Amino acid sequence: MKTILPRKVISASVSGTLFAIILGLTLPHSTGDINLSFNQSHFVSTITSIPVYMMYCFPAILIYGVFTSIISDKLGDFISIKIKEKNVEPFVSGALHIIFGLILFWVSLGASILFFITDRILRSRYKRYKWLEAIKSLAIPVLTWLLFMGIVWGNNMYFS
């Protein structure tokens, strides 16, 4: 358990950041400024929405995603041992990630699939992740949030 949790936190850091960026690119909110051209307005909406998505999505992915991913992996391991077929574990774990990801329908489903893929990539490296690495990985969403907030601030300061 103590080797799984740091990997799950790293997976949450990477997938939570990627998910917020993907969500911002696909579902930017309207800024309400009608004077901007479409491309400029879409860019501003995207850049503005990413930090907002990160504030709401990342904590949920970190807490709920890590918890349910551990459950999914443990149940996958248990079932694969019970039926004596090691190749079943990724399928059971993936199916449980999808089931747990349906809590908020399509939006959270995307996050759970991205979390599963990120975790499997980290797991395939056969590296024992330490807590220091997990804590350092939390800099990924923090620095990404600061970057996009800096762009929003700069846009508001110089172009408004």
C-alpha cells in the first residue's frame, strides 16, 4: 500500500492537470466580450477556464480518483488471483475505473480513463515511487495553475 499511494498521487497530478487543459480546450466558458474576434475570444475563454477547471477538478481527482483507483486495482488483483488468470487484472481494473468514473457522467468518465492510462504508464516503468516524488509531483498542477492565472492576469492588465 505504501508503494501504491505515491504512484497514485503522481498519476493524479499528471492526469488532473492534463484533464483540466483538455476540458479548457474543449469546453471553454464564454467571456461575454463581444468586441473580440472569434479566435481571440476562444483563446481568452480557454486560457481563463483552465485555472477554474483545475480548482474544481484537481482536488476531486486527487481525493476521489486516488481512493477509487486503489480500490479498482486491489479488486482487479483479487479477482485475477481468485480465477488464476493474471491477464484479467487490467481489464477488471479498467472496467472499475470506468464504473467509478461515471459518477458525473461523461465529464468524470474522461478523467477516470485519463487517470487509468497515466497510472498504467507509471506502473509499467516498474519503479518504486517515493513520497518525496509524489509531493514534488504536486508542483505540476500548482505551476500550471500559476502559469494560466499569470496569462489571465497579463491579458486583463494589458488588453482590457
